[in-house]
Amino acid sequence: MSVREISEQDHRAFLDSRDSASFLQTPAWGRVKGEWRRESLGWYDGTELVGAALVLYRQLPKIRRYLAYLPEGPVIDWETEQLGEWLAPLTRHLKGKGAFGVRMGPPVVTRRWTAAQVKEGIADPDVRRLDDLAPTERDAVGARVVCQLDELGWRRQTAEGGFAAGQPQYVFQVPLAGRSEEDVLKGMNQLWRRNIKKAAKMGVEVVSSSSPEDLKAFHDLYVHTARRDHFTPRPLSYFQTMVDALGSESPDRIRLWFARHEGDLVAATIGIRVGTHAWYSYGASSTEKREVRGSNAVQWAMIQDAIAAGATVYDLRGITDTLDPDDSHVGLIQFKVGTGGEAVEYAGEWDLPLNRPLYKAFDVYMRRR
């Protein structure tokens, strides 16, 4: 097994040969993260390309040494019992490029909980976190990956701390494989079904667009949402780069969604799809006219589109692991639980120090920052 740099064209072709991969592992995502140096890597078994990765390099202040970051990747055979044979040539290559450490997020599931379990956990005063609930499923592949990474000297990173680029370890997903629109709708809770029906009755119209010209309307509502919910919004230029980069890679990769009531924009979202995996990436909603349920309407339209496109999962992205009803984050979980999907735990992000003094200095720097 060997690892070497590949062209973006070969990288895209490899991803196209698979059912799906994280959009964070597409060559286009490297163009979105313009403040990082990017590289497409390929794993070769002889002359055959058998794996690929997008690597983002973050430079240490003042010296030419880097943290090599593989968000939700690499795209390799994670079912292997010889994970070291895949990771050893990767770390050799990255060390040769000046990396003092490697961070990656294996795209493997470790545990799942049903929506009903999560709902019961929120109502149970003795339950505070997902860890307090017995999962409905423990994934053998995920458990084997975690065990092998431990044995190979990789360090598990906590989901809430550390590097600013970290991806969520817990997400909420709606399984779509083999399910019709009617099946998915029946799986939602009564409130979601009622809100979807109410939005339609009140005349909420949902349309989608892939045009960068429509981004300003999304961003204006997104900034309004940020002020209301007290978070720092990304600039319009970030979303312009995102739509341009992902859209140029595939016409179906990224779409904007708008829910309007009597001409007023009441909700807007950004959706992404790679193969059979569809994601809800960003969302915004108006403070006014919340009673028309634009947020439910736009989510339902996105789910319908994912089903029509042959997606097997609709991913609402990150949740925290808290089930404490007094925690401010629990409202987001309750909104997503209404879709009738499942809480999913991934293996999380893992670090391998290649130069221990530099890695320790970087870790201290990031914690202070």
C-alpha cells in the first residue's frame, strides 16, 4: 500500500465510484477552506486507486510546520482488520510534507438511538446524556476502528474542545432507504405532521435554487437569525465561495431552499448531497410569522427531494449529547427528534502526534485561544 498526491479529477472520479462520502472530503471543500493549504491524496494497492482523502494543512504561527486535518475522512476501507496498513503510509507522507501532527474523523458509526428513546430520555429525570441510555445498536465496525486506533497510538479528541475545525461526533439522521414519502411522514411525531399540514394550508411555498444570485436573500435572513439566537454569522463571501466551489463540482451538490408566505421569506436553508447522503447544512428563520411553520415546510421539501434523488439518509447534522431539559441545547434536539429519525454517534476525531513538542505547543496555543 502506498500513498501519494493525486489530481482533483482522479479524486472526484474515485468518490463518484462509491455510494457516498462526506462533502468535507470532496476536492471542492478544499477550495471553500481557502485559509488552509489543501492536497488530494490517493491510496494505491499496486496500480489500483483504492482510497482517497482531502487533507487540509493548518500552519503553526511563525514556522513552516502544519497540523494535517482530514475532516470526516479519509475515504478508505474502514472495515479492515489491518487499519495500520492504511494509516502508516498516510502518516509517512504527511510527515514528509512538514506535518507535526495528524487529525482525522473516521466516518464510521459506533452507536445509534431511536427518536423514541431520545424523547423518553429527555423526560426521564435520571437521564442527562445519551450515554445514560442503552443504544439500540452498537456497530461492530465502529468498535473495531476505535480499538485499532487506540492500539496504534492515536488520541481521541473530545467533541466540545480543541481544534476549531472539529466536526460533531453526534448527529441526527433520518433513514430513507426503502421508505416512501408516506413512510417518512408517518414516522414523524404528531407535532411535525401537524406543522407540515398547517404550513401547506396557510399557503407557505417552498422553492429551491442553485443560483449564487439568490444567496443574498438567504444571508440576510441568516444574519437576522444570528442576532436573535446570539451566534456569530459567517460573512456572505463564505457562502458565495461555498456555492461556487461545490456547485462547480456537481450541479446537484448544493442547493438553496426558500419558504415564503405571501411573499415574505420565513425560512431558508442550504442542502448538500454527495451520492446517497443528503445533508441539511445551514438554516435561518424569521422571528415574524413563526406560526406559519416555514421551518417545518422547508425541511419537509428537502426530505422529499432527497427521497426523489435516491438518497438513503437525510442528515440534520450536529447535536450535543445532552438530554437535560434545562440545557439550552436540548431544544435543537427536540426539533430534530420530531422527524422520527435517530441519534447517531460517530467514532469522533483522533490525533496522532508526529512531533511531540510541537504538537504539545499547538495544543496549548489552541486551548488558550
